[in-house]
Amino acid sequence: MQKTSFLLIFFLLAISLTRAQDKIYRKNGKIVEAKVLEIGSSEVKYKEFNNLDGPIYVLETDRIVKIVFENGKVQKFTEDLKDPERYSDQLRKAVKFDFMGPLLGYSQISFEKATDVGKGYEISIGVIGAGKSSRLDYYDSDLRSVRRNQFGFFVSGGYKFGKLPDFILFGKTRYSHMMQGTYAKPIVYIGNYKENRVLWKNNSSYEIGKQNVTFGAIEIELGRQWVFGDKFLLDIYNGFGYGFDNKKSSNDYYDFEDDITAYNYANARLGRSPGFSYSFGIKLGLLIK
């Protein structure tokens, strides 16, 4: 009888000691038996349960999955990146400039606004001709060339569907921004411009003429955007889709090349129109209120 009572008391004591400890479940799979002393916004202070007279340890909250306290209460530390309150103090609008555009013969400015975490719209306007004017080379008893002298406008608009802000610094996501991360953006382009074209005449001579080009495209742009210090951003993207235009070859002498490809500044069309459309860009931006 005494032996049974002793075993029962020992069993109850063992259960009591087991329940009296807090358990910290770390992301690396380890479980720390501890006595939690303090839980802050970014760290947890505790002592090892088997050495309560020992030193105080500090563990960052982003390394913890959850803490199960001695009374059975559970506190989770998994970050909810979808919580709008997390980004309440961040700027949600940006003005962006196409960094590569002037080198390719146009300039483009964009406005973006985040409507929710990972969502937002972007509209752009471009001036074709506000940039480098490339040359058309042709042979007329001698090698000659003429500048394209393009001029026109285009507009575009699309809606972003982004992955949750994924910028991590030293394993922490606290520096993420709601306008940051990878994204897919359905977008529509439409524009019109005029540029020089080399025409082959029946009298076996060349003539420089103007062609009027109207173009459009429907694409999906895949990109990634970085935000630095809630002030500046960098946006890199590639677009793929379906484009159309009435552009002809720069030189009518090569009839077989007519309507095969077209560079329309905002994007390029491959194959006969309508055909595959492609775009690429690097935008630098400034966040605004």
C-alpha cells in the first residue's frame, strides 16, 4: 500500500514538474524547456528550466514558431504578412521613370498606387521621340543613312497581383514593404507615332517618307519591385502577350520583310501583325504621399 502511494505521488509530481515548464518551439525544430521571463516586440527573454538560477537568454521572435506556457496557453509568432495594419505607416503611391527608355527612343513616366497588400494599379504615359533617334541605313550608289525622327505618344494601364512582400534582411521580414515583391500585371498598351521610312521608287531611286503607325498590345508583365527606406523603389519587368499594328518595313525594296517585325518603342511585335508582343523595362521611382 505504501509503495503504491509513493508511486502515485511520484507520478503526480512528475506531471506537475512537466506542466510547470514553458516550451519554446523554434523554427529550426528544437524545443527549449524554459521559464519565460519577458516577451517583447522583437525578442523573448527566458531561463533554462533545468537551471533557473543560471543566466538569462534572449531569442528573437522571428526564430520562434510558438510558446506553450505551463498553464497550457499557446502564443504563436508566425507573422501575418497579409495584415494591413502591418503596413499602415507606409507610403502607398509612387512616381516612376523608365530608366532604359531614352536610350531606346522614348521617355515614360508611371504612377502606381497600392490598393491592398500585394495589389495595386499602375498607369503610364510615354512620349515617343523623347530619347535617342536611331538611323536607317540604305544604299543609293553609296551608303547613306537618315534618322528615324520618331514622334508620338502611348499610354498603358494595368493591375498588379503581387506575391506577399518578400524582402528579407538577415532572416527578418520586418523591413518588407507592401509595394515590394514579385508580381504579375495584366496590362494594355495603345499608341500612335510617325517616323521616317526609306521608300524604293519605280525609277530605281530611294525616297524618304513618313509612316503613321498605330499600335496596341495586351500583355502579362512579370516583374519584381524593391523598396528602399520607404522612399525609393526599383522595378524590373518583362512582358509577354499579343500585339497588333500597321507598321511596314523601313525599306520597301525588301518586300518579303514587310510586316514581319515591328519595334513600337513601348514594346516589340514579332511575326506578322497581329502577333507575339514583348516588352522589357527598368523603372526607378520615388514614393509619395
